[in-house]
Amino acid sequence: MSDFLSTLLAKTLAMLVEALVAQIATLAVRFVRDRWFPVSGPVAA
């Protein structure tokens, strides 16, 4: 049973880390794009 729990915990942690990394990457890309490549008009949205 402990194997099942540890596997479940590992998968949950992996999912959380993956989501966090994706969120940070999205924010970083958006920040860089706004900083160095300012877009004007409806393209910004």
C-alpha cells in the first residue's frame, strides 16, 4: 500500500511542478515579449 501512496504522491508532485513550470514559462514569455517586442493595436490582445 505504501508503494501505491508514494507513486500517487510522486505523480501529484510531478503534475504540480509541471503546471508551475508552464505557468512561469508563460509569464516569462509574456514579459519578454512586452519588454523587447512591444506590439501595438489589437495584436497585443
